[in-house]
Amino acid sequence: MEKIVIEKFNGSNIYTWNVKFQMSLMHKHLWRLVKGKGPTPQYPKKIASWLKTEEKAKYFICFSLLDSQLHLIDLEKSSAKI
């Protein structure tokens, strides 16, 4: 499988970064969660799995930004709010 590298968000490449980042999240099956459309589970076993997926989404968001842009995110919020 080929490795796709997406230029990190730098404050001025919002359109191209947004499109490519959204596609990468879709590829990882995280887009619905980040978009805020994913279901929130009600059962303890499913909650643990959902939290793991939420943390994975936050990871991809954080590492898609230049260090100088990290002040824009608050990891206490959900991936959808970030």
C-alpha cells in the first residue's frame, strides 16, 4: 500500500489541507466521528472501543498541523469540536 503524505496545515493552505485531510480520515473510517455524525454508544464495552476511535481521530488531527498551529486545538474537546 502506498504511503500518502499530506502537507500539514500551516495557516494558509486551508482548502487543500482540508480536502486531503478529510479524505485521509474517510480512508481510516474516522470522518463521521470527526464530522460529529458518528453514534455515541450506550454500552460499556462499546464505549471503550468508541473512546479508542475518538483518541485515534485526535491523534490524526494533531499530527496534521504544524507545531505553530497546535495552539488552535484543545484536546479536552471531542474530535468533532477540534
